[in-house]
Amino acid sequence: MSDDFVIGGELIQRRSRRLVELPLPPLYTHTPMTLPVHVVRGAKEGPRLFVSAALHGDELNGTEIIRRLLKQPALRLLRGTLVAVPIVNVYGLIHHSRYLPDRRDLNRSFPGSVKGSLAARLAHLFMTEIVHKCTHGIDLHTGAIHRSNLPQIRANLDDPETARLAESFGVPVLLNANLRDGSLREAAAEQGIPMLLYEAGEALRFNEVAIRAGVKGVISVMRNLEMLPASRSRRKARPEPFVARSSTWVRASASGLFRRVCSLGSRVKRGAVLGLIDDPFGGGESEVTAAASGIVIGCSEIPLVHEGEALFHIARFEDIREVAGQIESFQLEHAPEEMLETIGQDEPPIV
Ligand SMILES: [Zn+2]
């Protein structure tokens, strides 16, 4: 890889910081559209890391994570290049929508093509202008609308370098996720670029724990890559994260009003009641039970459900008691002051 960093036809010098606007197809209102990209180059050559958010246009925690990341004073000491794209799906974001105006999912449209759909064209631009110029990547996501995710890293942990970066992110839960067709992660992996996907919180909401953990996580990965100097504070070493061997969804056994009796991060036993679904017109009550023992890493936030809808995502671990303990200390570490009163007073519920 040459020493020069050219993006959108602009040469970005070492020891400089630029906002580059990559041209995109305009809106049909004649409104011009661009993909804004922050490029921060250190004095010395080093890894080139891209950090992207809002590939799904309604997933906003990552956009805030990047905003805070770019304000870090430590970036003055950067080695290598940080390429930050706070809003990839600029079209979706305008409409608070996960998708593009052509109703395609950008994260199923990679690597894209010049002559393809709007989604394919945006994916192609992202590949040629960002991914091909970088050595590593982190893509920031949240749960879908009305669904919350416990902060977690999904990555191909069979690749040793990806696994090392995933562990350095500092969240307690890692999912060895199979690559999905058409995702940015798959397309980057095909280019030999180690990539992490951070999932935390829910769509269209800020979640302070998810944001703080995300900012810290990206910085930890940058330290691991020696893009930033090691932390001077001698905090005790972070415990090793737990890798889920597999995960499973618990679906609604009936349609109706849904009440949860467990929360994100709860340790659950197979067969335990996780929630109840009531018929609002006086029919019976159905129990939603855990299909496997594990930790609740995703859950529905809306009390209206149809039979068959996914309500809980449970990750299986060897030792769920230990995982639950680590999740609680993680939440305490990242919680803002005003939240501390509500966290950690009790053991995570065992249901
Ligand atoms: Zn997403």
C-alpha cells in the first residue's frame, strides 16, 4: 500500500485532518447528496482503520460513538490513518429508516456495482473509496427498531487477528457469527481486511452504556493496533470476554400484549418463563419460555406481538454464571452516574 492517502480524488497529507464529501446520486427534489468522510492522518505511517455507522439508517448509537471518537484529544498522537464515516446510509437516515429509498438493505448489497441499484452503487462507492484503502474496519450497529441488543462484538473469530481485535474491544460477549451474504463484513473479509461488527442498543434511540462502551472499544482496538499509545492509567487487566458457541431466538407462542419478566443480560435456564403474552380481549395468558440456557443478548421492546415474532435472543455459553457476573460489572463501569442507582443493586435476575 503506498504512503499516499487519496480519497475522492483528494490527497490527504500526513499530520492532517479533513472532511471529504464523496458525491452521491441527488434526491429527486434536486437536493445534492454526499457521503461525508472524516480522515485523520497521524505523523507516522501505520494501520488504516475505517469506522462506519448507520449502514442501517435508523441505527444511531454508532453515529454518536464516532462524534465522540473524533473529539478525543489522544488523536493528536495518532499513528496511521482513521477513516470515520458517521452516516453511511444518508438516504435512510433522513427518513428514520433502516433501508434505502429503493427498499433495499445496504448491508445485504455488498460489494455492490457501478451499474446496480441505488444500494449497490452506494456499497460499491464505500468499497472502492473506503474499504480498499484501509487495513482494518469496525462497523457500528444497533438492534432493529423496537429491539435492544446487549453490547456485543460479532466477528469471524476463527481468524486470529480478527479474534485479537475482538477481544481488545472490551465487551463481555463475543459472537462467532457466520458471514452473511452481501454484508460489508463479508465483502471486507474477502479483501483480507479484519473487521468487527459492534451491536449495542436499539434503533432510533441513544443508549449511554452502549455509546460509552463503543467509544472505549474503538479506542482499545486502536491501542491494540498501536495506532494510539497504551493507556497510562494502570487499571486492572480486563477479564477475557466470553465467546458464544451459538445463539437461538425465542419466538412468541401467541399474539397479544407482551410483558417481559427478564432483562438484557439476564442469566436464564432452559424452560424458564421469560415473558407473558395476554389476550387483550379476555382470553388466556401464554408463557414465553427459554428454548436454551444462556444469557439474554437481545430482546423486543414493544409490548405488541404476533405469534412467531422473535422476542428474545439467547447466547449459549459454557459458564453462564461467570458471564452474568462480568456483564454486571461491565454495565456498572459504563453507566452514567444517574443510572448507577438502578443497576447492580441486585444480582441479574435468574429466571
Ligand atoms: Zn444494523
